[in-house]
Amino acid sequence: MPLERRLSREMFLSSETVELRQMCFTPGRLFEPGKYLAGDLPDSAFEMGLVDKLPPVRGQSEEIGDPPPQV
């Protein structure tokens, strides 16, 4: 049986964007695979090893931030 890499919720900032690799069912909600803020996902997603860190952004897209506020 292969070892599964599990990441703990404590390894992420609540505002950090992470990737949910598989569907996660909770009594109140269904989370589909995709990108979420770590604080929005339930503890069970982290405990089951369904969450991965996103690779760092490289190149020009790293320099693009939020647009300046309209005055």
C-alpha cells in the first residue's frame, strides 16, 4: 500500500489559495475539485489528504496584482 501525503490545515494560511483534488462531501455542502481559500475548506478535506499546495507563480503573472482602485 503506497504512502499518502497528507497536509495539515496548520500548514496553510486561511487566506492561502489551495487546490482540492477530489470531491469532498460534508453534511452541509459538496465541495467540487478546484481552487479554494484554505479557510473555506472543511477540516475533513485536509485530514483525508485531498488538499494540495499550489505551485508558486512564475514570470510576469506574478507581478500582476489587483487593479488600482478607481478614484
